[in-house]
Amino acid sequence: EQDGLGAFQESLPPQGGAQMQLQYVVPVCKYSVKATEIERIPFFVEQAVRYAKNGRPGATYVEIAGDTLRKSCAASQIYYPSMGIDPPLSLAPSAEIQRALRVLKGAKRPLIIVGKGAAYAGASSLIREFQKQTNMPFLPSPMGKGVLPDDHPMCMSSARSFALKNADAILLIGARLNWILHYGRPPRYSRDVKFIHIEILPEELGHSLPVEVGLVGHAKAIVGQLVTGLKSEPINISSDSDWIKSLKEQQQKSIDIFSELFNDRSVPLNYYCPLSIINKHTPKNAIIVNEGSDTMDIGRTVLLNYEPKMRLDAGTWGTMGVGMGQAIAGALVNPNPGCVFVAGDSAFGFSGMEFEVVCRYQLPVVVVIINNNGIGALNPDDFMGLSGTDDRLNYPAKSLTPACRYEGYATAMGATGVFVDNADDLERAFKAAVSTKPFKPTIINCMISTTASRGKPAAPPFAKVGKL
């Protein structure tokens, strides 16, 4: 009854009042509704859950006004819907399955790309079987990591650029040809590459460039069809083929570069040494949350995953400021051992105050801040002699407080906070933090060089789109 009167947190009265607020989420949600009758809340919640799970999974939104929550009704007036059925496993036409297998069999340089859609679909075991039978090399998207294990000999993450540019046929499973995959266009890909796209949303096929074969349906079901199809159309990529040999050569070049950086324990630290220490001691069954600029980009390669849905980062939309919320969620769904949250110092600043929630509920979260005094490289080591507000407005806008002692926030909350600036101290602190199962709330603030950067150049997310 307060709609349009300018109630607390009501937007744009009198132009619809709280009804207008609902429109803010419509463009980014699959389903959005405001429940105004208390007895219908279960009905709308069931609908929201069903919409979120079916088709392409996505966010839904149910809004319940404060005055609605204060109402009461007889229990007999409330209908509680039953749990909805699992999403249907829709299949692709058998003729298209055979055509896809023929394209892959005829390719000289085939490649599998696995996206997070494959993880959401629960397709991991079938994808592992398909890869095992075909021996095809593969690349995971950032949140597709773990569908196939990152330590698999055919994982070509260390030869990613070479693999993308030279593949002549790509099986794309639950991934989009967006900025993360450079839109599937030259010069990052061969102009003549043939895409076989497994996708649950028909409209997604061909959105960046035409596909050779479009397999519309549920990834788990379709990969199952491909595995079955191998009986009549077997594919096996020899480990001695020129394609695999060339990938392994490129992979070894990267490994040599990374190994040198992993083992460089000189002070101030680079990115790779602390990330390799974290990777070495992180339990394989811990969820990894990774947020930042270079901390996240480099972490995608260094921090390994072995099972699906065990990594969260900025994702498709490059959304920053969600890391601590993801860590809280990760700790709740994976309470033993918990979650390791590796963040840049700027990324931690976006949502670091939520560490109070971690401490309040004693959630198993270990935070490691890779601290280079700001965003990107070349941040000052001190305030450059600037003092006073007017003077310090000349300090670089992307640079944060030098050597900020973020670990003090943990100690203020009664948790463990540790400051480190060398590899030995980091290794000691991190081993101690993850040795207790479940983890205890911890922040390790690790200073690195303010000039540290990637070991290999990479295209930025805003790189120019290739022409067809």
C-alpha cells in the first residue's frame, strides 16, 4: 500500500514506485517478479528456481516488499509446489552428430574447447571419455577448468595462442565465441577453421561467425551422442602426429619460461612465484576464487583445477567486486576444506569488508592478497614525497596506498592476519593456513614487485576485433 508514496528505498516515485524498481533487473535476469501476496511467495520462488535451471542457466529475481513480509495468513492458504523436475536432456539430430564426427575425423589439427556450460551441464565424465577415445588436445575456458583436469597431458593451456591460431577444426562445448575466446576470428584463429558448436541456446549459434555444425541441446546428452558415435566413426589423434608434436614444443617453451619465474624467489617477488606456492599447497578439493587484473589472468594458468565447478572468477562479463561474495558461497557449498581466495589488492578493496561475514560465521576461507600497490604494473613504492590532500591528488589514480596492511583487518576481526614479502614466509604462512581442515578465516597479505607483469604477452580484453 506504500507504492508511489516515496517509501523507504522506493525508486522514482510516483512513476510506478516499487514496480519501477523491478525493471532494473529485467535486462539481466531470465525471470523477475514482485510477490505482493504472502500466500503466493512459494509459487514465485518455485518458478524462479525452475527458470534458473532450465534452458541456458541464468539468474532470476524475486522481490518481496517489507510490508508483505509483515503480513500473516493461515497455513491452509499457502500452497507449496513440489520440486521441479530436472532439466530435460535434449538431443541433437543423429545426422548432425555423424556430420560433426566426420569433420573432426577429417581434420589435421583438431581441438576441443571446454566452457563453463559443460560444467553446469554435468558433462565432465562424458567429455573425459570422448577425449580419452580420441586423444584430442583441449583448452578450457577460465571457468571451464576442471571439466578435464588441468594437469592432463593433452591440456594445452600453456600453448593456448598457438593452439587457437593453428587448429583447423574446433569442438566448442558449452562456451561462447566472445571476448574470452577472441570472438573466434582472425588473427587469433585461422580464417578457415571449422567450428562444431554444442550450445543449448539456438540463437547463440553463428553470432560471431558461421559454424560448420551446430549441435543444439544439452551438452551432457550431446557429448554422450558423440561418444556413442565413435563406435561407427572412430577418431584417434596420434601422439606422434605433427599437430601434437608442435603443440608440445610450444607448451615446453612456455613451461621453461614459467619454471624460471616459479623458481625466482628473489625479492621483491614476481607474480608467478607466489601463485606457484599457492598452487602447490592448495588441496585439490578446495574451491579456488580468483579475482584481479594480472592476479586473475596469470592465476588462470598457474592455479590448477582437477574437478568441474571448483573455480570462480570474473567470468563472461568481467565482473569485478564479487570475489569475497564468491568465496563466501564457495565456503558454504564446500565446507571441508573450504575456499582459497586469491585476489589482487585492488580486487580485495572492492569487497574486502565482507570478510567480516567470513569471521562472523567462521567460514573456511583463506584469502591471499597479491599486493603490488594498485592496478597493473608501475605503481609507486611510496607516496613520492606527496603530502596533504591537494598534493596527493597528483598521486596516480590507479595506485593504492603503498604496502597497505590489509592483514590488519583479519586481526581486527579476531582472525589470523599475516604480512609477507618473501617466498619463504609466504610458503610457511600458506601451508599453515591450509593445514587445518576445515580452513580457518585467514588473510595473507603478500607484497610483490610494483613492476611485475606477465611472463608472456597477451591480448587485452579490449583488443581490436578481427575482421572476417
